[in-house]
Amino acid sequence: MQSKNIQLATLGGGCFWCTEAVFQEVKGVEKVVSGYAGGNVPGHPTYREICSGLTGHAEVIQLTFDANEISYVDLLTIFMTTHDPTTLNRQGADRGTQYRSVIYYHNNEQKELAEVILKEMEPYFDNPIVTELSELPKFFEAEKEHQNYYRDNETQGYCSFVITPKLAKLRSLHADKLKK
């Protein structure tokens, strides 16, 4: 049996409830934690503070994944195709800097791979990609009620109308990368 190659990835694709639900279905992803990163205020921010748009934080997810099962490149490809990386500070009706598209890299290898993916994906979109690429600042875990949000609230309106279609897109585009 091959040993695991556990790594972290931190991504922001708008509302963290959406990106969390997407990556919980991806094989090789062992854990998904919703949180905040990239802000400019001291201390651990709250969801209410993040929603004000004044802290500079983005809603992000931090993935723990086994790189022997899924590559960082595959994770980025899934990320780029399950949200709109061409809208600045917005995903659908969610608007504000907290909803920006961002890849926070953990090391130089992730940075270099992300640069390649961003360049390779550009021709597939009608508008320029505006995804921010930055070194991971401090990651703050979101409050308990924001963890496993879709799984716990699947029939809630936002989940039904926003997240469920994203999951359908994921299943259509990346069926070979999903947990059985």
C-alpha cells in the first residue's frame, strides 16, 4: 500500500459554502474547512465582520488532500471550472471583496503550478481571468455553523438555487475525479 502524500490547498471562489460543497465530493480530498484569509485586521475575524467587506478577508476553503490520489493541478482545474474566475469581487449575486476569486499558495511549487493553470485556462473564458494569486497569509477557521453548510442545509433556498447547480456542473465536467 502506497503511503499518503498529504498537502494543503487554500482557495476562494466566492461563497465558501459553494466551494466547500464542491470539494467535499472530490476524491483524494480528505478534509475541507471553510474560513477566512487575506484580511488586514488583527485577530480572528467573525463572519459578520467579513460580510461587511471592511476587513479585506476573502471567504476561502482550506483543503487537506492526498496528492497521490488527486494532484494540485487537478484541484485547480476543478476550482477554475466550478466558479467564475472572470468577475472581480463577485460570484453571482454575492458581491464584495470577500467573494473574490483567489488562490493562496502554500509554497513555490504551488505558486508555479497556479501560474501555469491560470495561463492555460485563459482561452476558455470570454473575459480575462481576475483570480488573485497570493502567498497564504494567516488562515482563520470559520464558525461551526459555516462548516458542512450544504450537507446540513441542502433544502435551504441558497443551497437549492446556487450550490446544487454548481454540483451538477462538477459532476458533469469532472465525474472521473469524484468520490464513488
